[in-house]
Amino acid sequence: NAGVTQTPKFRVLKTGQSMTLLCAQDMNHEYMYWYRQDPGMGLRLIHYSVGEGTTAKGEVPDGYNVSRLKKQNFLLGLESAAPSQTSVYFCASTWGQYNSPLHFGNGTRLTVT
Amino acid sequence: EDKVVQSPLSLVVHEGDTVTLNCSYEVTNFRSLLWYKQEKKAPTFLFMLTSSGIEKKSGRLSSILDKKELFSILNITATQTGDSAVYLCAMNYGGSQGNLIFGKGTKLSVKP
């Protein structure tokens, strides 16, 4: 049972380049989330999904897009990377919206130069 | 504005000490409060609290919620170097922007 798997683990981009981060979960969870974690800022929600085919904006959505074409996958895209997007990105999933804990992936460390 | 505030932001103790981490919150529609431990990688789930006054316990860790005073504490007794981590508090609420607000975390360092 792999849980939540994120790929890639590390990536270095140049300003203006694009990339997609993949999150896959094998727990049949309905809810999936993308967070970014920066020093002194805690975890901040970028986008989330409450089910296959749905997405919604979180606290810091600008510069990112997401898609949830399959229930088990949640993709985070950066169309034109900026140095301000240098961060550690975490994907998480859960079965319920309120009283259920999140299961996190191991993160993707992204550096934009 | 809904928010979660953790204190202290960092803490250094010696093995064997007991520590108390604090989490206070302001929210319009509280559902639950969760504690996570984050070492090098992914945050791992510790406790979820929904009711006041009921202590959750796991080994040397315990946590309690006070819904009247809007705070929770995480206690760690007989600390070990393996307890060194960032401890995150998160509040689950019925808002529109996702379902969790995280605090900034408390960085605990346990020295031998």
C-alpha cells in the first residue's frame, strides 16, 4: 500500500519554464489537496478537489493550475515558473471533508532560478 | 478571520524533559483540531480532537482540547532525540477554501 506518491522528488526550473507535479493515491480518497510549505509560513493551500472532475482554489492559487481527471490522480501545473514559486510542495488526500486526517506525500522540492 | 496560532515557534530541551506545545485558534465553524509531526518529509498524523476535555494519548504524547477557551495543547513526556521535529496544529472547519488551516508550527529540538 503506497499511500500518497508524489513525482518528481526534486526539480530545478528556469524562470518561464513549465512543469507538472503528479500526485497519486491508492486509498480511494475523494478529497485531494496541494499545499506549499515555505520557511516561516507554514503550509498554505494552493488548490483542492472534492472529487473526480472537480477543482477549487485555495489560499494561494495564482500561477498554478490543477486537474483531477481520474479519482486517484491530482496534477499541479506551473505554466510559467517564477522564483517566488521556489518551495516544497505537498500533496495530501483524505476520505472525508471534516473529521478525517490528511495523508501526505513526501513532497517535491522545486527550485526556480 | 479564521486563524491558528502556535507557540512557542521553537523550543530546545534536553532528553528526559517534559514539553507543552500550544495551539490557539479562532474559527467561525469549528469541526476538529489535528496535530501532525513533521521530520524531514511528510507530516504524519498524531491526534484529532473534536470534543472538549477528552485527552487523546499515544505513548509519551498526549493532547487535549478546550473548546470554550479555543486552544489545544500537545504534551510530550520524557522527551527523546527522536522527538525532534516540527509539530503542526491544524484546524478543520466548515469554510469554503478547503477544510484545514495550519499554524506555522513549533520546532522542537531535543538535545542528548
